[in-house]
Amino acid sequence: MSKYPLLGMPLVELQKLVKELGMPGFAAKQLASWLYEKKVNSIDEMTNLSLRHRELLKQGYEVGVSAPVDEMRSVDGTVKYLYSVGDGHFVEAVYIPDEERATLCISSQVGCKMNCKFCMTGKQGFKANLTAAQIINQIHSLPERDKLTNIVMMGMGEPLDNLDEVLKALHVLTGDYGYAWSPKRITVSSVGLRRGLKRFIEECDCHLAISLHAPIPLLRADLMPVERSFSIVEMVDLLRNYDFSKQRRLSFEYIVFKGVNDSLVYAKELVKLLRGLDCRMNLIRYHAIPGVNLEGTDMDTMVAFRDYLTSHGLFATIRASRGEDIFAACGMLSTAKQEEQNREENPAEIEDKE
């Protein structure tokens, strides 16, 4: 039987664990220090625990770290890492160095239930929620972990659909017993789920980014089925109840599709929708994925769109596109790996289909 990972446990869980094992109470903070400050890979490295207690821990527990199983490196320095998360599943994390900053984009689920039209991860369907250990491992086992300045949860999956484990991981990342990161260095991206958004805002201080992509409900519903259960209008109304003018930042993500949502008509609707809300807009170039009839718009159109928003009081930026030569769209590397594994496991079935 596999052992339970210590990685990803908040201090309160470590305190409960040492009590159950008959270890002294102070051992919980020792464990947290070894896991999150010293970043060890094995229980044997926890040398200020007695040998008896280490052996006791090893009977049912392990640190729970695992290195990436594959990687792709871009000419611009971006590195996409692939992690195995059990049961033949894989998730991606993307390291993005940029002058004084080094950002890691991490995943929260294997696949996704949201099925956004433009998203490769959504085409995989939903496979599993990641545990807090699997979320934290993407950071802990990153070769460049000591260079990181920022974390964005914008990889595979919908964080608010796995909120318990996501909040647990964020608690470890920001807790003074854990990695002690400032919440200002972490951004969580969501399509916006009614049942999770309010809870996330009230239980966590990390920045929030909402995937918007269309200010008109009918168009957004075509791009993002989640619009039918919790409209962008309702979501903005909820967000107006919170203060984003101080430490915490609210932003909206807007992929600009050619001939779909790139005219100034939509820019005007965005200004109308978000008027009075303390936020910013990130305009994003579209990375094409197989089988989807959408194209990214040209840069001149994006600049005009940005300038209109900014001149009408909605601060907007165009996000630099990175890693275009290495399966840029999120989910493409994991999909390719899954297909490769399926071919290896079922060669006869693949030949029959061909």
C-alpha cells in the first residue's frame, strides 16, 4: 500500500498527526520546518527527530515529492514541466523567467469540467482533483524553485472546483510555518463558480483573476458553458461587495479572438460592465488548439482594444506571449503524453482505429 504524503499538510494537521503517533507536540513544527523551510525529500533527512520517531513516521508516511517526468524548453527561457500524479495521469507546470521576475504557473486538477471552447485541458474532460501534496509538489520539486518570485494558479483545472485542497495548499504556501510567501505573490485564476467564489475571497488573501473573455452573456456562454449557471453580470455584482483597492488585486483575463470578441463594441461593453470596480484587464493572445475554429487577432487590433479600455478608465495590458514553440496552450503537453501512453498500452486497439 502507498504511504500518505506529509507534503501539503498544514500545521494543524501535522499537530494532529504527531499526537496520534505519540510524538511530542513540538515535533509538528519540526516537521513543518523540514518540509517547507529546509525542503527535504525524505523522512531520514529529518535529523532532529529521534530515530524511533522517524521509523514510526516511515511506517505510514513519506514526504511525497516526485520530480518532473518530462520537460520542454523554449527559446525564450520558458520551461514546461510534466508531473505524474498517479493512475496514469499527468499535469503541467510552466516556469516563466522574465528579467527580475520568475513565475510558476501550476495546475489544480487533471483535466477540467468547465469545457471552455478554447481550452485544451477542457477537451481532456475531468479526470481527478489534485491533492494539496500534488499541488505543492509542482513547486517543491521544480528545478528552479529557489528563483521563484511569483506563483499563478492558471494551469490545468478550475481551482474553485477543487477548493478544499487548493485552500489547504495556499495555507501552506502563505503560512509562517510553511513557505511564508506573501499572498501578494500568488494569483488564483477562475472562471467563477457561484459556490466557491465567495468562500475563496473570504478565506484567502491571494490575488484573484477572473476568466471573462466576453462581456455579453450570450457570447460568453458560447465560449464558456459555466456562464449559464453563474453569469458574468451576477459575478461582477458579487465582486462589488468586496474591497480590491488595497493589498489584494482583482483582474480579468480576456483572450482576444479574431472576429469574435475583438471589436470596440466589446471594449465598450467591458467598460460598462466593470465601471466602478477596482480592477485591471489582461488581454491575452490566443494559442490555437487542434479542432477548434478560433484564431487569435492581430496585434494592431489588440493595441486599439487596450487603448480604448485604458482611455475610458479601465487599466489594460497586453500579456506577453511565452513558450510558443513548446506546446504553448495549457494541456497540450499532458494530452500528448497521455496519447503516447495509450499507444504503448493498447497498440492493437490504436492500429484497429487507424
